Amino acid sequence: MHPPTGGTEKPWLVVVRAEPDTDHIIPAIFRAAQNGQRIYLVDVSGRHSKFVARRIAMLESFENVTLQRRGSFKTRHSEWGKLSRIRHCRPVLKHWLRSKNFSLIIHEWWGGIAEQRSMWRRVRDWFFADFPIQLQLIARSLKIPVVAMPHGHSLKVDSIASKTALQVARDSAGLLPFSDRESFEAYVVASESDREFLRKRSDMDVGNVEVWGSPRFSPEWIRRLYGESRIDLRQVHMVSPDAQVVMCFLPKWNNSIEKAPVIELLIRLARECQIVLWLREHPRKDETSLTTSEWKSLEAHHNVRRLRIDEDTTDLIVACDILLEIESSIVIDAVVLGKKVVMPRYLQDSSVILKFDHVDGVVRTHDSDSTIEAVKNLRYSEPCGEEFMRYVAAQIHSDILSYYSSQLTEVARRSL
């Protein structure tokens, strides 16, 4: 047990909903917890994945951190799920928040509170609004500041890759309809380019958008995260010591990535006798899924392994020799750990520019042949330099974890 050494008088409420936001929010509050700040960490995911449990466990040893699991707060899209929101309607939730005397609420990026709402909308929100909206409405009435934290790490340069987001923007005069997010006390982003993107590509006035860097990719956090005891997945999957494990996290097809060329590349890699190809879908499986026939075409090759969705990404990065990736920020972990990363840029539409394209640190390839050659050439890799850490990993302060602690403490004091 670690005794508290300080912190503000009132506790903070920190809400995590799923794997992506847990991955980014836990390091954001780690230093504050380490310094003794009282924190109520509420997991509303309704599931107990190894991924979430491992990260939450990094805080549970602090006696000033209280963990609660409240699956009833989970946002549900079914009719019965919407009716169940009455269980956390405003009077019930308000009583709970007031009883804990919170000075700060931390939640992932989410829609905010629209300033102008019709009478019907106000009545509906009273009973049936999503939990994050209810939380914000009550926090406003109690004068508790709410901070919106990243649930991901943007690597795109002034572009919208998601076809869904592009359509939303087209339906809203060409801008992402984010103005309601101005209701957050602070809407935190990792880099100045993220703030500039919101200024140019959304209808936010960005007055509450604050640039704090990325705690998730601080070298200290990566050392802590990967220093945990792990499963030897090479042994679990009976991989020969001489085999070359190539890890590929299937991309979100909606992000301007065509499926057929990706599958073609994977099949070519599967034909290489020295390679063992590991494939894993995203936790939101529908975004990266393959059809049954597509899986059959891949698994027909004896050296292809379809990994479970609940396999922790950190175990997979440790176990692989090479990471084959199109756009995910998991590349940063692999580069910092000295793994070779091959990024076949031709698989994503040329209109999408990534930060990886402007710095060293990964091997970029531009056709199928050069990708196969880069994967097979174990001797060649790119070094991880200071520019990579600043520009891609958003390490804009010497001690990001401490910076987040001080910034959050400052926001919390606004409620005192």
C-alpha cells in the first residue's frame, strides 16, 4: 500500500467506459493518485476484460483510490437499455455526487450540453439522457468542473479519414458539429495540431480546448505499462524460436482503407514460410471484422493465427518481432520499445496524411512487393528520435504525468 502524500481536500470522480478511454485516462491521473489525491474510479464498462483490469490495477494499490464498478451506468442503445437509464436519472445521480463532495469530474471525450434545448429535449434528458450527459447536467447544477479527456491519439494531419465523420461534417455545413463540447470546463487534446484541427474542421470556438500532451505515450508510462508481468504468448501459441512473428491489428475499414488490398497483402505474407502471422480485430469488432470466407482464405495457411479480441495489446507487442500497421497509435509503443514497424502507406487513401509520414521511426512502404521485402529484412529499422517523441508521441513537456496532475489540480480548484 502507498500512503497518500498530499492532494486536494475534495475527491475527484474519474469515469472509464471501455478499453480505449481506460488506456488514456489511467496514465492521465496516475501522478495525482501517486501524490495522494483522493479518487473515485468508476468503471461503467459492464465487462471485465484483461486489458481494462490490468490498467486499473496500476492504481488499486493506492489507498486513496476507490474503485467502483457500476454497469448500470453503461450507455445502451436498446429500448430496454434506454428505459434502464431511469435508474441513474438526475435526482438519483445528483444525490450520489453531492454525498461524495467531488471537486472534479473526468470523463472521456463526449458530446457536451447544448445551450439551447427545447422543452421536450429537457424533459427527455431528465429521464433518458445518456449517463455522460446526465453527469454533465448535474455537475453544472452543483458547480463541479468536468474535464473531457482523450480516448485516443490522433495521428492524422488536418484530415478526416472516417467516412462516417466525413458524412456528419457534410450534413453540418462541412464542419463537425462539436459546439456543444464547449460546455466542458476543459476539452483536452494532445497537441497543438489537434486544437488547430478542431478550430478549422469543427464548429467549436476552441476557447476551452487545452493542449497538455499525451500521458499515454510518455516513456515513463510505457516503462510502467510494459514492466508488468506478462503472458508468454509465443509459448502459448507454440511458436518456434526461429519463426518471425508479424503482428497485425486489423484496421478500421471505415477510415479510408479498402479491405481487398489488405487481405491480398496478408495472404502474400502468409505464404512466406519463415513468418507466423498474428491477426487481431479491434475490441469494437464490427469496425475491423472480416467475413467468414475472408477468414477462411487466411486461415487456410498454417502459419496464420487469429487471436482473441481480449488479448492485451501490450502482450502482443512484446511477443512479436515486427509490427505491421496502417494507422494505429500502438505504433508508438512498438517504436519506443525498439520494435521494427512496417507501415504500408498504399493501403490507405492518399488523401489521409499521417504524422508518421513526416518523421523517422517507422519503415514506410508504398506497394505490396516493398512491404514483403521490408518485413523479411530484419536488419533494417528506423531509430526513434526526439522529433518522433515530440511530434508523433506528443511529449511536449519533460514530465507529462506531473504536468497532467498539476493541470487537473488547477481545474479542480475552480470549484472550491
